[in-house]
Amino acid sequence: MIKFGTGGWRAVIGDEFTKANIQLLARALSDKMKAEGKTDQGIVIGYDRRFLSKEAMQWAGEVFAAEGITAYLINKSSPTPLVMFYVMKHGLSYGMMVTASHNPAIYNGIKVFTAGGRDADEGQTQEIEEYISKLDPASVCGMEYDEALASGMIQEIYPLNEYLDNIISAVDTDVIRAKGLRVVLDPLYGVSETSLATILHTARCELTVVHDRHDTLFGGKLPAPNAATLRHLQNTVIDSKADIGIATDGDADRIGVIDDTGRFLHPNDILVLLYYYLVKYKGWEGPVVRNIATTHMLDKVAQRFGQVCYEVPVGFKHISAKMNVVGAILGGESSGGLTVRGHINGKDGIYAAALLVEMIAVTKKKLSEIYGEIEKECGAIFMEERDYKFNQEKKEAIHKILIVEKKLPELPYEIDKVSYLDGSKVYFKNGGWVIGRFSGTEPLLRIFCEMPESEMAKQVCDIYEAFLGLKK
């Protein structure tokens, strides 16, 4: 019943996300830690603002305590990057975060982190699933919470300051302070407000916050920082004449941005802006890493500065692993996750937000001006994205067409090559591309197309839609 996807284990609350399954997963990880001889350091566990998140953290902690493994529980709702940072800084072998990230409110889940604060890779999560398959659920038990707390097997901690101090030390708060920027923050009812407010107030920004209350239904919307969910942020930026609007997803590992003109910046644009800034204005040298469904504008910027852009499958664990191998200065994905060399080995929307604010102050230019500068130097490129829901029968039919039989529709542009690294991706000789792949976190087929002209991208998506018999 417990299957990990690209973003951890996620399930509907009360269906598969239950106390029994949470404790089953905790017991399986306990067994894995024992087999590896990695129990002495204990495990750190955090939680977000979703329904049952805190209780789930405590239920998991009770199992680790019963198995003789000290559980360090972060006793306030916190960002996922904080847990990753803690694992990295304190040299732990494992950490857990109770969150379903940007999924709908009916979901919750658990992310597992390994040494260095990295997302557990496919091999690690498969091993956890194997340990689960060997367990008799009736054998799983936990130590009563207050007893575990009194004995020291559960220890409540709140290490936010060391995480924030690390970010503040990495960002030029002096230059931001001198600029006096206006910032609007939308945590989307999630966990980023305390962290970002602390950082931005330290840098003397004028801060306005919207959607900050604790709402497990996320205002009736997805806690995902996309164009559809950020209308209020957009209007607030325009009305207050702010320099930037910043939004984070439910657990603050992803970011969304509204620029000074009120335009929603696609996560692809954010990646391009930050890479360009780090190389041109901060003088950093090194390649960049993106996943297979992320903009090739990064390739253009890298080429402009004599660098290389590396492509990996979807899943941030692939990005962080490749970054370490090639010494990349930035890695990211089109869904809004990114990290920078020298920080944690995973996504961090809070650090990304701080770096964007620094960029405005250092360059003394508006976001819209900086992106215009990039397009002038590197040229423009246009992306079309479409998501489709399906039943199991339709999924199997699409998988057979695209992956098993490797069929393609009749396309009006000359093909350079086709990759099946993750889904089916066609590269065109004009520099464009199109990919069809199933989401690893939601029951969706995603089609992304990027071309030299917007209408060309829409045309190719229409062709795929008809070829696969899809409906929006």
C-alpha cells in the first residue's frame, strides 16, 4: 500500500494515509537503520500545516522510540528545507518530513532524507518498501508519547535559528538594506512566513503578508505557487507598487514569483534569472542542471557564458546528485524547486526567495528589466504546458503507445533525436522539444513543449492531444 514517487510517499488522508501505515513506514525505516548500523545518531522529523501532520510526526516518533532510536521532533510546523539542513549540518543518516508538498488538501505524506540532507533516491525508497513488505502490521508498536519524552527517546527541538542564520550569512543583507525594497509574501497558508519574515525584516524590507493564517484546506485551492493560485498576490503587488511578490508551496521547498509589473514568472524564468545573476553579476563559474521537462533557456544562458547545462530525469534527487558530480552552481525544475551550490542538497524556496531579493538590490534593476536583458543576449523561447487526468485503463493505453511501442504523431518539424530517459521526449532541429510523461506525484499525464514561437508550441501540444485522444 505504501509506494514512493518522485516526491516521497503521498496518499489520501483516511484512505492510505493512516496511523497504521505511518507507523508501518516508521518501523520499516527503523529496521533499515538497524541493518545499516545507523541508529546511534537518531532521526529528525518535521511536519507542515496539513491536517494530521503533527500527529503523524508524533506517531512515527513513538515507533522509533520503541525501537530504541532517538527521535528529534521539530515541535513547530516548519519548512521542509529546515529538516534537510538539520540532517546535513548534524551529520545524521536519516530524516523525515510529514508533508504532501503542493498536493490537494485531502493528501498528506512523508518525505525521507538521507545523509547529506538529500532526498532518498529510488534505491533507498525501494529498500524501505521491501522492509515494509516483510513486516506483519500487528507487530508494529510505539512507545506512549509522554513516556518517550520523559525517557529522552523523543526530544522536542526547534532548530529554526541555525537554518535562518545560514541563509542570512549567505545573502548580502547590507546591500538589500540600503535599497529599501517592498516585498509581498504569500505563504499560501503554509509554513514559510516565520522564516521569510525574519530574513526580510533583517534586511529591512517593507513586508506585506497575505494568506498567512493556519488553514488546512489552503483557502480551497492547491497550495502550489502557480498562475492560477497567485491572483491575490498579483493584485497586491500591483496595488502596493512592490518590487517583488513571493509565494511558496505548502512546505516551502518551492517558489512562485510575481514581478514588478504584476506578471507571474514561471519557475523556468526564475531558474534562468538566478543562474544568469550568479554567473554574470556574482562572478560564479560552473554548469547548471535541469530536469528533462525544464526550459532549454538554461542551455542558452549556459552557452552564453561558456558553461554547460546537464539534463537529468524528473525528481530532485537526480538534480542534486548531478550537481555534486559536475560541480554545478544551480539546479532546478520547472515545478518551482531549485537549490544553489553551497546550500542544502535539495529544494529550498526560502533561500531562493532571499537570493531573488538580493538580485534586485545588487543589480539595481527590476526583475522585468533583468529578464529583458537575458532575452536580448540569449534570445527568447516559449513553452506550452498541459495536464490531463486519466483512469488506469487510459494510462496503460498511453504508456503502451508512447513508451512500449515508442510511437510518435506526425510532427511538422524536423526531429533531431528522441529520448526515453523519463517519458518520451522529442528534440527538434530548430531547438524546440516536446515531452509526454506521467507525473510521479499526481495522477496526471503532462505534456510540455518549448519552441521558438508560442504558436508552434501550442500546435505541437494540439497534435499530441489528438494523437493520444486526450481531453483537458
